[in-house]
Amino acid sequence: MFIPSPLRPRTVGATVLAVSALLALSACSSAGKVGETVSSLGGMLTPYQSDVLQGNVVTREQVQALQTGMPREQVRNILGTPLLASAFHADRWDYVFSFRRQGQPVQQRKVTLFFKRDALERVQADDLPSEQEFVSSLDVRRKGAKVPPLVATEAELKAFAEKNRAAEPEKTVPAAAPAASYPPLESR
């Protein structure tokens, strides 16, 4: 007959505790790798990340519209409110732009304007895209797709008008006003 010793339950409990602690600690070192693998399903599929647009979009045409000597208000009408206007550098405005889209390199641009008193003195800018170039870089779904012409002949316009005139619903007479009368809201 087997008689358990009084120390035996403590040793089993301590052993189970030690083994579970070792397993937990070993899992911590590879948890980051497991998280990356699970989040991308083995690198084959990545989760959706929304586009992040920050700052002011400034195009080449806007900067070309600026002229030295322009007052600040006129510059603000062309470029919008600057992202950075420091109290320590009152004669400097910074327009900063960044655009992050999943699977594409980050777009970053900076335009700095220097004023002397209230007049524009000089402009320092990164290489800026034209408005058309910027808009085409945003629309990634339609690469290479041909835009249909938006022109109709006189015959097509007449046929469209006749077709829609026949489908026009009958006009109904509006319902009569309610018969109940209500007391005035204010007493005079």
C-alpha cells in the first residue's frame, strides 16, 4: 500500500507552478512574432489600414500664384491657414503635408513662407505636384481607365427629354389645411 508523504503535494504543486511560469515567460519572447504572423495571416493577407491625410495640400499652381509683396490676408486666401505659425517666428508660415496610404510610400511636402512686416518676402518649397498630378495620385482604382466623353448630340438630348416627359408622374393636389384652429402663441 502506498502512503503519500506530507511533502509530496507541495512538490507537485511547486513543479506545476514552475513549469507554467516557464511556459508563460517563453511565450512572452515570441508573442510579438506570433502577433505579427496572426495579424497578417502568415504574411499573405494584411488588415485594412485607412488613408491618413494630414496638413495642407499645396499645389504648384498655388505657389506660382504667389507674388512677393502680397499681404498676408491675400496669401491666406490662396493657400489657406498655415499649419504652423509660431509666436517666436511671426514672420514665417509653414505649410506641411503628409499622406499615408497602405502599400505606397509616404508623400511628404513642405512649403515655408517668409514675410517682412505684412508683405510676402520669399517662398521656400519642396518639389510640388500640379493639381492634376495630385488628384491622379489619389485615385488608384482607375489607373489606365478611360474616362467616357460627357458629350451628347442634339438627337440624343431630344430623345432623352421625350422619354422622361412621358415617364413624368401626374401632379397631385396638396391636402387641405387641417380644420382645427389653434389659439395664438402670444397674447398682446
